Amino acid sequence: MEYRMNDKEKEYRVEKDIIGEMKVLKSAYYGSQSLRAKENFHITGLNMHPEIIKNVVYIKKAAAITNFEAGLLDEAISLAIVQACDELLKGRLLEYFIVDPIQGGAGTSLNMNANEVIANRAIEILGGEKGDYSLVNPNDHVNCGQSTNDVIPTAGKMTCYVLLKKALIQLERLKLAFEEKSKEFDHVIKMGRTQLQDAVPIRLGQEFQAYATAVKRDMIRIEKVFEEIRYVNLGGTAIGTGINADEHYMKRIVPKLKEISGIDLIQASDLFDATQSLDSFVAVSGAVKACAVTLSKIASDLRLMSSGPRTGFGEINLPARQNGSSIMPGKVNPVIPEVVNQVAFQIIGNDLTITLAAEAGQLELNAFEPIVFYSLFQSLDTLTNVVETFVDHCITGITANEDRCRQLVENSVGVITALCPHIGYRDSAEIAKEAIRTGRPVRELIIKKGLLSPADVNIVLNPMNMTRPGIAKKSC
């Protein structure tokens, strides 16, 4: 049923800003600047990421406390702002954050949306009516000592910190899942392939251990970028000079924010550089992109190995998750690896957007943080979600078709590689060509030509020995 506002909810208050007068719903906690932004930016149709809202609120709370300590805010106003922030941090009033994630103005719309919501709730706490900014002013009180230009990038880094932690939790689960499968499949011999052609035997467990190693390497790469996002420009205000910020505030704001948020933040030593440059977000995106590339490669491998089930490789079985066709009965598609591929494509595209936006900064500020954050937060969220899906709906349920794997090894001429140290490359190549031409087994041809004794052939062409460096050679 469609919700209809009652008459009281339809009442308006009139607010004034530098553009002019604007009617705002009396019930609304946002003000004229938020409403103008909503009208200006119909871009994604989405709301701001809840995590960056939370981190902007943390900044406002830390600022209210620090500005009171510096003697710049009345105690009652400071306490009211802190209470309003605490309510927001518990999830209240979030519906009044109405601005689009992609917005002009370097994030001013988000900053002012937070300032207005916090101010109007603080006004109520002090016994006033929303819109009476003589009690608590969004700019003079909530935004005291701050600028969009230091608030928004700081909140962006805090958000990256939180979202990266969530991604690492899921990547650790994926690594462990691959390690478990590597143990389970350690005895399964299959044919290795290079350029999609038969190469030499490999154990299925070795392939899965390689996947675990690759994921671990991505985790290490991601862990390194935490150092990039710990350093924030909060206190630098508009361009890094700290204009309008009290000296006590400048020294204490980041430690206070670290204390109340629990995020290990450090104030950048060069606030000008930290305000101008977005390269730290490029570094985060690069690490996320590299991880996405790894996952997509693995997903494609799984699709190949599971292809068939009868006319493809058919070496492994992926869990059946849903019907694969509306017309072909019994068809089951590798939908989970497919979604991993698609998320990777999106992340790779986002990385290009982030790179271009970071490059486009001019002089003392980069105005394109909104698109950087929209793209980067999407990359981090989708990476986390797709890895969780990959683990729960695919990796843990994979089984091996051992007979099929063994059959492909036994019928392959790729095992001929193991003969090179014993009969030489030229004779090995001739045996391979004859085996392909006649369809006769490599083993049979070697013995018939008297190149090796049956006993030596059994050792050299033992597929398990071929997966352990040096064993076959030492045994002969």
C-alpha cells in the first residue's frame, strides 16, 4: 500500500541560503542545501554508502568534542551534537541522508547533508524546532574547524579501511577452502595443460594449492595498502593550511577520531599533499583489481575443468545451483564462477574510472572524490560478496571425477616429456608423433622400439612420479 503523508507531515518551513529561499518539509532533518543537492543530482538513484555516512558522523562527533575542549563550542551545543551523532551511529535518521553518491562539488553535498541532519537533531535535543539554526548551526557549529575538503577524504579512507577488513575475512575463508580441497584432491592425477594443449601430468591437489597461494598473495597485497589509507588530512580544512581551525583542534582532532572510531588513523605530515592527491585510493583500487583478476582466472579454470559433462574436460563437478536453460532440459551452468568473472569485469572497469578521476585533480583539490568513492566502495562490496558466494556455493562443494582424470592422462601423449632425460628430445618427439598418428599408447611404442625396458618404462611413465620433481630420474 502506498504511504501517504498526513497534513502535518506536509507542512513546510522556509530556509534561506546563498541561493535564496527554499521550502523544506517541517518533519525533515535535512535542510535547504541537502534538498538542493537532491534536486541537482539525479544520477544513480541510490543512497550514500552507509559506511561513509557513519564515518562522516564519527568525524562530526570527534570535532564537537575537540572544539569544546578548545573552547570554541558551548558545552550544551557540543553535548547535543554528540548525542545526535550517537543516535545516527545507532542507525537512527539515516533516511534523511538524501543526496546521490555521484555529485558535483567534491562531496560538499554529503558534508552538508550530515551537518544539517546533525544540527536539526541537536536543535530538538536543546528544545528547539528543526530549522532554528540560531540554536545549532550546520556550518558554524557542526562544521566548526572543518571543510568538505578534509572531512570527505578522511571519511573515504575510513570507509576503505572498514570495507577492506571485511574483504580480507572472506578472502581468508577462500584460501582455507582451497587448501582443504588441495588435501582432498592430492591423490588425483590429471593432465596439466598449457595454451589449452596437453602438457604434463599434475595432481588436482597441486592446482588447488596454487589457487590458495595466489589468494594469499592477494591478501598480502591488500594488507599493504592499509598503510596508504591511515594517513588523513583532517585538520587541513580547505587546502591544507588549517584555516579556521584552532591550533588545539588541529593537534587533537585525529587522535580523538582514532579514539572514538577505533580506526588506526594518523594525521598526514603534509596536509597540502594529502588534500590534493588521491593516489592512495588508486593504490587500494589497484590491489582490489589484482585480486579480482586472480579470482576471475581461477573461476575460468573451474569452468573449463567442469565443462561437459560428457563432451568437455569433465574433470571436476561444480555444485548444481540452478537450472541452466529454459529450453534444454537437464542443463546446469557454472553460474557461480560466471558471477565471479562478471564482478571482476566490473572491478576492472571501476579501477579505470578511479584512475582517471584521481589524475584529473587540479592544483589544491581533486573535485572528483564522489565518483572515486562510488566506484571503489562498489568494488570492495562486490569483491567481499562474490568471494563469500564463491566459497559457500562453489568451492566447498567441488568433487573430482577421478576415473575421467586418469583416463585423460593415460590417453595423452603429454607424458612423453618424462622420456626426454632418458631417450633424448628427438626420439621422444618421434614417439609422440607416431602415437598421435596411430593412436597407439606411448608405453607400447617405447617398449616395441627397445628404447627402455618395461621396468624402466613403468617408473618413468608413472604419472604420480611426474608430479614430484626428480623422482623418476633418480629411480632409473
